[in-house]
Amino acid sequence: MKQYQAAVKDFSRAIDIDNKNIFAYDSRGTVYMEYFNDKQKACADWERSCELGNCRNYQLAKKRAFAIETE
């Protein structure tokens, strides 16, 4: 449906409701990267997803050398 802004808003709302929602962080990161080319926001979400147990996208980003450490 190509409603990427709406998707980011929905994932953000899901995170507001449950800040341990791995799916929401991972998916929002993917939208940031794939549709907005925002590496910083994508990597921040993937890093948080990794902290919660799903490191797939964060590890791929690091491997491709575009992961940004977000301390």
C-alpha cells in the first residue's frame, strides 16, 4: 500500500505501548532503511531489537558496514 509514514507511526505507537516489542523495532528499522534511506534511525531500531534478542538486521548492518553505534 506504500503508506510508509503511517507504518512508522504505527510501529512507534506499538513501541509506546510495549517498549520491548522486538517486531516493532525490527520492522520500523526496516522501513527507515528501505523506504527513507535513514541509516541512523534504522540502526538505532535494529540495535534495540538486538538488545531484546533479535540481532539479525543489526548484524547484517554491521557486516555491510553501515551500522552506526548509537550509544
